[in-house]
Amino acid sequence: MTSKDFAQFGDALLNFAFSLALTEKRGKPRGTRVPDKALAEAAVKAGLRKLLPRRVGRGDVANGLEALLGYSWLEKTLTLDEIVACLKTESLAPADNFARLAQLALSKLGR
């Protein structure tokens, strides 16, 4: 599996988990996509950006976060319940919740 495969899987996982978190929080079904801008901002806040090559765009930074979280879930380092719990936390900026989630994944992976 390549990092692109992990990123594609992570994209689907995060969109599902974010939709599930919103559904549970609001009490009615909600399906949505997570913007790359929020994921890229979260990657910077979590310190993941410094682990990536220097010259990459926002989309690649977001893909890095998606790959990390997809890999963490596949390796059973993170559970869906942990992911959803992080995303349900009250925050004015969704990037903060994704940053907390990335920090949790990095810490569980020993980074």
C-alpha cells in the first residue's frame, strides 16, 4: 500500500467520521466532506507539517494527515470511536479537532 493509498482511504475515513460526529452532535443525519484547508491547518498545528518534504502544497499536506489517520486506523492504533470523539469536541475551528486527532495518532505511533 502506498502513501497515496493511505491518503485516499484516510480521506474516506475522515469524511465518514466527521459526518458521523456531526450527526451525533446535531441529532440528525448529516453528510459532509472535510475541506483540505482545515486538514492542512490541522497538520501544521499538530506538528505533522515538519515531517513532510519542504515544497509541498496544501493538498499534499492534507493528504499527509489523511494518510497518517488512515494508516493509524488500519493498524488499529486508533478506533473509530476515538476518531469520532475527537471530532465531536467543542471547537470554533474544525482544524483544532483534527489537530488533536493527529497529535493522538502521532503519540500512539511513538512520534
